[in-house]
Amino acid sequence: MAEPKIKKIKSTVKMKEILADYFRELDEASRTGSKPIAWCTSVGPAELLHSLGFLVHYPENHGALLGATRESVEYIPKANAIGYSPDICSYLTSDVGACLAGKTPLRAAYNMEGVPKPSVLVYNTNQCRDVEDWFQYYARNWGVPIVGVHTPRGLTEVDEPLIDNIAGQIENLVEPLEKIAGTKFSAERFSEVVGLSRRTTDLWWEVLSCAAKVPSPITFFDGTVHMAPAVVLRGKSVANEYYETLLEELHDDIEHNKAAVEGEQIRLYWDGMPIWGKLRDLAMFFISQKTNVVASTYCNSWVFKAFDAADPFRSMARAYTELFICRSDYYKEDYITNLIKEFQCDGILFHDARTCPNNSNNRYGMPERMINDRGIPAVVIYGDLCDLRCYSEEQSRLSMEAFLEQIRQGK
């Protein structure tokens, strides 16, 4: 039997070029001090930082790179040795451990001296408390100023008093950030950047929506790669130019019926974090099963439809508070059900990531409710975003094979 092949996306070449440019600019600024650098959580106030002239580095992106290159297992114990629990975010422990070791995959990938040195650390706790603790490590050890936004969790509704609060917190960042950047805040520039991010959001959602076609020209595993510009370059026109190129290719694939999974028979929804060190292996497994994971919670995390250039502070507050991860299970179950219908999915695969409880939505009975109350087949696999010691390939494969057979029989 021939080994399954992953469909090539030609636009990947362009994406690699713009990411290399992004990292080269960060590296030069880090070495020369030519521009201020802000570290920012992945769904933090990046638009405000760009408007003030900061270059922005995302440590979660670095954590994902450590996971994808399978270097995390080497570095996590170093963070554990200085008191960071093996049960907390493995992005955090991978990144801190790599810092302690003086190592980074950015050297091999982009010939960088190391991770770019920050002028300021900026977080938003909309994802979890770990991001604040993570940045506090560098604030303490490097003497770097730290500022942040504190967002509540478990929200069914996002009301106006809450938006007032979050918008006020973001506005309060302006004065300290002006001092660090050495520039004055420009409302016009801020509005422009928010407008660019809204365009990124619209284009990225259009990319993801291509997977609603049957057969789909793209997979969840492709999405975890091609979301990079939406993560690290939103607020920049280059991200929008890239997604316009990618969309042209995907629309052509749809027109010519080019499937990401040849002979696609089953369509799944993935809830939870990627298993970064196993993306290719999992992609190959599903191709061999004629199954396409066509939609996910994770890739949608960079769709911010609330962005509005005419009301930048409040729209940013709403966009970064309406996140799936901030919401209650009532909201989440409706959200997933609607996407399953839109993308014509046959079932849900929940990934229980050991060190990421905030992105593991199976722990409070959701899979059982989706099965019993909504009639949607579901399975849980156990692993982690970075720590591959938490992942059993054999156990996961057996669970997934049994689940896919159940779906086939149901059809």
C-alpha cells in the first residue's frame, strides 16, 4: 500500500519568506537597539504596540516552535528544577527551560543570536494566569517592565460594563508604553492598525471557511501552519497580502476539485490545542483513514470579528474578551455545534492537553453532553501541546481508529 501523501500548498513558500523577514527584523533590533521590542501574549493588545512603533515578539509562538521541533522534552525539566511544576503550561516551561539552557530553534531556523530582548512585557490573562506568571519570570530576572490586562473567564455574555472595564485597562497602558517606546500615541495610527487587523481576521476566516467545501482543499493541520501570519503579523499589511495569495490558490483548488485528503469520507472537528510535535504524524494518519479534520477551535482563535477601526479601544476590548477560551460551556457547546453543521462534520475529537486545562474542554462532561444531548459523536485523546511524554501514540491511534469505525458504521 502506497504511503499517504500530504497535499502541498504552494503559497507556503511565500509565507516562509515573510516570516523570515519578520524574525530578521526582530533580530536586528535586538542586536542594535534600533527599535523597541515588546513581548506580547498571542491574544494581547498587539495593535496598540504596533501603533506605538514596537516590534512584537510572541513567546507562545516560540513555545509552539519548541514543541514542533520536539526540543521541549529537553528543556521542560530545567524549568521544573527551578520550581515550575510539570503540570503547568508546557509553553511556559519549554520557553523558560530553553532560556536557562541558552538555546532556541530560532538560531537554526533564522540564524538569530537568540530570542529578541524585550523593552517591555505585555500580557492579557484572557487565556490563562500562566501567561502573567510566564512574563513575570523575565521581568524578575531581566529587570524588564511588565504591564497587562486582566480579563475574567467563564463568560456566557460579554456585556457593556465589562467592555468598559477592559477598554479602560487597555487605555491605561498607553502612558507607560509611550515612555518605553519614546513616542507619542497617535489615535489615527492606532485606528489604522486595528483596521489592518480586522482585514487579517476577515481574510483568515475566509481561508478557514474554504474547508466547508466538500471535499475540502485544506486541513486543520495546514491551518496550524498557515495561521502564523494571523498570529505574529496581524496589524501589518504583509499578513493581508499573504492571505490574499493563499485564498487565490485555495479557490483555484476548489474550482478544480483538488482535495487535501484524496477520497475524503469522514470530516472531523478538532477541539483543543494541537500536539505540535505530532502534526505530521497525525496528518498522515487521517489521510490514510480518508478522514479530514476540517474545522477547529484553535485555528479560529485568531478570528476577531469585533475589530472596528472607528472604535479601536472598545472594539479591541470586545474582540479580546469574546474569545472562545473566555466563555462558558453553554456558549462553547452552541459555538461548536454551529461549526459542526457549517463544516458538515461527522464528529468531534477532543484533545485533553495535560498542561493546558484552559484549552481542554472535555474535563467537565462536554463530550458526554455533545453525544447525549446533541447526537454528535465524540472521542477524547490524551496528550499535550509540547510535552510528548504525555502522549501515547498507540493508545491514541487505537481510540481514533475505533472512533472512525463507529462513524463509518453510523453512516
